Amino acid sequence: MGASVKAISYYLPEKILGNEELSKVFPEYSPEEIFRRSGVKERYISMDKELPSDLAVKAAEKFFSEHNIDRKEIDFIIFCTILLDRQAPTTACLLQNRLGLSTKTGAIDVPMGCSGYVYSLGLAKSSIYGGLAKKVLILAGDCITKTIHPKDHALRLLFGDAMTATLVEYTQNENIGSFVFGSDGAGAESLIIKECNARENANAEWNEKNKDAGGMPYGRLYMDGMEVLSFTLKSVPQIVNDLLEKEHLKMNDIDMFIFHQPGQFVLEKLRRKMNIPEEKFFVNIEKGGNTVSATIPMAIYDALRTGKIKKGNRILIAGFGIGLSWGASIITL
């Protein structure tokens, strides 16, 4: 018995924010300087009333069409996003209905960010091994730009919106390996969305303070760049080493490393620190930017499409970010 990643698709919103347009908002940065700082040329931005669940419907419909998958065979759905429709009911339940899935479909939300895809993959594998499901649909992505203040150049340069769909199903052969997870809530303040839930809700004072940004009803993302960089450079090499040790593998046994795509600068720092050859380190942040939990499946899809990875390749994936949290696994497509 095994669990395998069978297919991936992704959906990008229609609105595109390029460096030329951003340069007009932040005239101190030329389009070339924006690209040099972020590694991003264009970001995709959700519409005003468009939420991750709306993107999820579009991603899933594209997925069913692209891979000729029968939606009635899906028996579990995992929705990984930070911006859920409501605290209750579970947004995954709403997606079951919107997508026309069977009422025998299990549904759960995973409200995690950049490590969320790896966590969702682990939950999908566990569900199959536990006999809870045979075909699990993971919808992972976000409308993170809704939490970014229009004047926050550091974040606007990096982030974009996207949604992905991944099918994990029961197979005779295993292509999803072991997992390594970790979390450190002591570092939560270094990457956090404030004023958006039961503990600290947006109020009149908050709305007035942020009236130039429409009140920011979805909360505001704050990031301490240096703290997050320090966390990343410390945690990612460690989880990779732990995972390789767990799988009894060496770095040279990996055909491709596909990490969460936080930014070109951070990725290059990681690659150099870990001595990973450029040809084994896939980066696709140029188109789309940091799309939170969508970055890894988007990168896998693009790497397959462009021939950078092939069927049978051993791929090490690692997600890391808000929480603070991190996770890694090895998949063989």
C-alpha cells in the first residue's frame, strides 16, 4: 500500500502587477531595481471581493478538466489557506458543495502559510495510510495581497496570489517518502497577520488608522525580514539534513530541490549555504512571486512542464514560514 502524488494544476488571478506599475507607486525603485531586490517580474492579484475559496473553485475546475479526473471519486478535501471564508463553517465543507463533490467527501481546513503544502501532503498521506480516504484533493494557496498595506514596498515587491490543486491517491507503489516537521511559536511576531480574528479584531480605531488602505478588513501582514531570514537559514538546512538522515540518503541522491519560494535573495542564500548545484535547485519566483502555500506545487508543475524534472526523479521539497513552522519531504513523481 502506498500514497502517491498523481496530478497537479494551478490557477492564477487575471490581474497582473508588473514591476513597471510598481515603480510608479514606488518611484525610488526602477523596474530593474525591483527585480534585482525580489527576483519577481510580475505578480497576480485577486479581485477586491475574490477570496482563496473562489480561486480554489477555479483551480479545481481547471484540475478536473486538465487531468480528466472524475470529481465524484474524490473522498477527502484539504483546503490550505490563511484567509478562510469564516471561522465557521469549515471552508472546505463549502468547497465540497461548490465543486459538486460527493456528500461522502471528508473536508478539513489547514490554516497555514508557507509550510502548509507540506503539512497538507503529510495529512493526505496519513489519511490514505489510515484507511480514511483513497483520493485526497489538496487545494493550497492564498490571496495574501489582501493583507499587505499598499505603501509597504518590501512586501508588495514579493507577494502574489495563486491557488493550486493536487491529487494524492492510494496506489500500490509509494512515491511520497518520510516527513520532517517543526514549529516555534516563540517567533510568531516576526511574521504575522494582525487585527483579523477573535483575539484581536479590527475595530474603528484600526480602520481609521488604515483608512488609506480601505481599513484592511482582512488584517495586515507584518514581517521582520532579518528575523525571518535568520530563521530560514537556520531551520531549512537542519530539516533537510534530518530528512536525508531519516531516509538514509545523501545530498547527491536528490535529483531536484524544490523549496518554498520566499524571494530570490533568500533562495540564493540557502542554495549557497547548502552547496546545492544550480541545476539541482529549481526557482520560478520570477512569475508570480511568493504565493505562500502555492509555491511548491506551482514549482513542481513548472519543473515538469519545462523538463527540469522527469518522471522517476527524486525531489526534496521544503516549506517554511509563518508560525513559525517548517516541513520537508521527498517525493518521486
